[in-house]
Amino acid sequence: MNLESFHRQSIEDREGFWAKQAELIHWNKPFGQVLDYSKPPFARWFLGGETNLCFNAIDRHLASQADKPALIYVSTETGEEDTYSFRQLHEEVMRMAAIMIEQGVGKGDRVLVYMPMVPQAVFAMLACARIGAIHSVVFGGFAAHSLASRIDDATPKLIVSADAGSRAGKVVPYKHLLDEAIELSAHKPSCVLMVDRKLAPMTRIEGRDLDYASQREKHLDAQVPVTWLESNEISYTLYTSGTTGKPKGVQRDVGGYAVALAASMKHIYCGNAGETYFSSSDIGWVVGHSYIVYGPLLAGMATIVYEGTPVRPDAGILWRLVEKYQVTVMFSAPTAIRVLKKQDPAYLTAHDTSSLRALFLAGEPLDEPTAQWIEEGLGRPIIDNYWQTETGWPILTVAHGIEKTPTRLGSPGMPMYGYDVRLLHEQTGEQVGVNEKGVVAIMPPLPPGCMQTVWGDDERFVDTYFSSIPGKLVYSTFDWGVRDADGYYFILGRTDDVINVAGHRLGTREIEESISSHSSVAECAVVGVADQLKGQVAMAFAVLKDPTVIATTSGRLALEGEIMKVVDNQLGAIARPSRVHFVTLLPKTRSGKVLRRAIQALCERRDPGDLTTIEDQAALEQVREALAI
Ligand code: ATP
Ligand code: MG
């Protein structure tokens, strides 16, 4: 079978195609109807079918591999390293579920998880899935007001949290942030379950706060049966990263999500039961939901839950773990690879990574220089995949489980089965031709696994995602793309990242790609800045591999000139940034995405807007300093 005909089948015979994929999971009760699309753009999958994510992730594997590893915990922050077999994971999840049930949590109730990367965070997610509660994971360490707004949106009965996380060797206490958030929020959870890692002191609020360890003791022998759920019931809500503005609350189902993930594990990630999957993401993001917790476990794989950075204790840590646990499938983000690029490349070969079938990267454009650097350095296949919190699994990539399509540098690949991807002209809504820029859009119905709606706001779902192309009910990704003659897609950046210089429309991504090809540059961000004469001009901010090259003013000016020349040569003078500022840090979201809108706002002397998901405020200070604000 080739990918193209597999894809065609998935669009021409949606129901037949997905009914077949649905065989990859266990159904307690078979579904009657594969797809209900009677209320566009809302799609409902596997109607009447009963299943459970936790059962498919754990219980289903007990017969054949109860004593095989299921969850491998590694914290380079605290030095902990633990392995839970499927049997042990089953027990821990039932204990957690019993604690929740005792606190009155049941089907449809929300549980907010505000946790660092510890096994208990995964227990909590799976326990919710087991009893039909809806989890809402909020990235650990978010500031109190961002947490408060999520508490008000999810209105959880229970919050599961911990005393602290740890990042790059620094303890990040959570409890005071949580207490402050609950002060600020209108909704008050009736119970807060605290995991005490003994990293930071906690004040306990009588009658509300419970200690996880002592509760667990009470339920050591808990037997909690799974609650079977109709396929379209809600499994979780999760916010987008907030790169372009206010985060959106994505709501996901049970059956469609389970089928989509199981299918992706087979066709895209090619992971097999008994092997180990390592995603260096965080459970606070969609990658963590799909490919730390549910995807690998559904496939019967062990999953590595990692607390730490890619460079501590040294820049070889990720590869050391690959070697130690014989990881076959790995998932990371371009931003992590760019961090490694600033380190000695010898780390890439210091460990035996031959067990790796492929390293998947997603979350941001994977620029060619970075892709090449890691592919050559590691000597393993690198596969870019393009998707969104909204879709839950890849839209564009290659599916080596179907066909060994070669990858192409700079391209995530081609449309995945189930996604009827179109490149549309932003004004006319017509499909654009080969090598022409268009908005990446998906003709509904969206495939299984994609968001059902915006939590509590169907209207916002339709208005936000299905109303941007005039006269057409089509899902917009809000990203620009182009397709070459061979069918490979390239993402050119977000629709609001296009700049207009004297009537020429330029994607900031193209300019960034060009700047990144200069050998001194580790990463960069380009934004369009209002200009009286030209409408907009490009402004660049670059992080260098070795900042000492700009220690002198003449060195700095020379490098700025060199970089401008690179852009002139590759894209033409029209794309040349008006300035290249050097910083040591770019403002990013906690998920590692460059906050171009904030940089742009500062360049235009505007308020940088919603910064609830920013990683490090100091990066904004650097931009301010560079601009001498
Ligand atoms: P928000 O929607 O709140 O602004 P966000 O879009 O950053 O935040 P995510 O859902 O985490 O939230 O990110 C999805 C986006 O990330 C995509 O729409 C795209 O812009 C970018 N992206 C993800 N993977 C890739 C990739 N492989 N290549 C290029 N861009 C990517
Ligand atoms: Mg988005």
C-alpha cells in the first residue's frame, strides 16, 4: 500500500476506513454508527460504542505483559529513577482513582492537574480516564493568575498538585501559587490533593488539602473497575500554547481519540508493544497527552516520563537515556535541538543510539540547518511532524508504517490519512496551485482525535476555526503552507506572521530560515514592524552559538552585515531585516515557541499582551534593551 492510496481511501470511504482502525482498540460495546456529521462542523465518531482510555492503556496489556515496564520515571533534577510495570501502574492508578472517588469525584466531574513531571501526574490523568472524570492539565509552575483563569474555566471538584517542581537545578515551589490562584478564582475546588516531594515547605489548608501519601496508604488494595464511556463523552480539556493570543480550551472525546492515537502509533510512529517510547515534552502540552501518556501506553509500550532539561547533567543526557532504555521511538521539539546546537556536537555520538528507529520533532518549524545538524550528528532518521493542540495527532508527516516515503529537509511531509488538507487562497478561498502560498485548511469533518469543540463554547469553536475563509465551512489552521510538485508540504509560518514590505508579502519563517543558515546563529526570530515608508520592515533577533564573536562593536556590526548579506543573497534585498539584534534568549512560551507577537509589540512600542504562558520574562527585557526602550 502506498501512502497516497491509503490517504485517498480515508477520505473517500471515511466510515470504512475508520471502522477498520477502530479494531486497534478494545470496545466494551461495539459502536453502531462510525460517523455522525449531521450538525457540521461538529463530528461525532463511533456512536454508541463504549470504551475507556485507561483500560486500553493499562488493563488490556495485563494478560500479556503485566511485568513489563510501562512507566519509566527519570528526574535529573532530583536524581530519582524508577520503573513501574503495567501491573504496578494499574495498582497506582486504582489507588489514585479510589482517592478521587472518596472525594466525590465521578463521571463528568473535572479534575485539574497542576503538576511537575512526576509519575503521580500520570496516575492522576489515567485515574480520571478510568472513572470518567475529565482531566484538565495545567502546565506546572504557571503563574497564579493564569492558573486561576483555568480553574474558573474548568470548575474542578478536585485539584491534584505537588509542593514543587524543579527546573535546571532550581526548585520551583507550586503550593503558594496554587493557594493564590484559588484565592483569585471565583470557583473553589472542594478538595486539593498534594503530593509532597519534600522539595519545598507547604502550608496546609485545613478541610481542603489532603496529603497524597497518607491517602494512598488507605487505598493500597483498591480495586476500581473502569467506567465504560460512550465514545463521544469528554476525556479532557487542554489549552493551546497561547503563542498567538489568548489560549483556547480544546475539548476531546474518548473513543475517537483512542482510535486516532492507536492508529498513529502503528502507521506513523511505528512503535511496538514491549519497546520504549521517549518524549521529552511535558504533560502540560498536547504532545504530553498524546505521546507521553496515552499513545505509547495504548500501544503497550513503556513510556519515559522525564523531569529535566536536555543539557543537565550534560548535553548527552537524552541520548544516554536512549541507550540505557533502548528507546525505539523518540519525540522532541526543534527548540530542544536548537539548545543542543549550542553545545559540543560530540555529545550526539557519545552514546549508542542505534536502537532509535526515528526521532520525531514537532511544535515549531524545523529549519533546515537544525534538521541537517541533528540528522548528521545523530545518524538516525529525523521526522518532522506538523500538528496542533486542536488536532491531537499529526496533520502532516510521513507514515513509515504505510510506506517508506523519503523525508525532505524543511518539510514535515504530506497530509495524513483522515485529513482532507487544502491550501486555500486567504481571500477567495480557492485552492492555490503548486508552489503557491495558501492557508493550510482542513475540509471537515475533522478525523477522530481532533477537538470536539471549545470547552463550554460551541459558538467560539465555529467562529474561531471555521469562519475565516469567506463563504466556506472549512477548518483553518492559521498557518501558511505551500506544496511542491511532489506533494511535500512546507509550513511558512502563522497567518499573522506574514509581513508586507512595500507591497511584497514575506513569511517571517523564510527570513528566519535564511538567517539560521549563517554558521554563527543558533536560533532567531523575525517580526514585521510598522514602517512609515514601507508599510512594514523585518526586524531580526538572533541568538549566537558563541556570543563572544560580538564582544566588540566592530565584531557585532560585521556580523550584522554578514547576516544581512546572507538574506540578500538568498531572498533578495526586500527581505533584508532593517536590524539584526543580538540577544542570548528569545521570548518563548513554556512549550518552547517563539512569542513573535510579544517581540513585535515591543518593537512597535505596544503592550506585549497576554504573557501567561511565557517561559522567562528576562527574554523580554533583552528585547527591550536591544531596542533601547
Ligand atoms: P495558540 O493557538 O494559543 O496561539 P499555539 O498555536 O502555539 O498556540 P499549539 O497547538 O501548541 O499552540 O501549536 C500548534 C502550532 O505550532 C501550529 O499551528 C504551527 O504554527 C506550529 N507547529 C507545530 N508543529 C509544527 C511543525 N512541524 N512545523 C511548523 N510549525 C509547527
Ligand atoms: Mg494555535
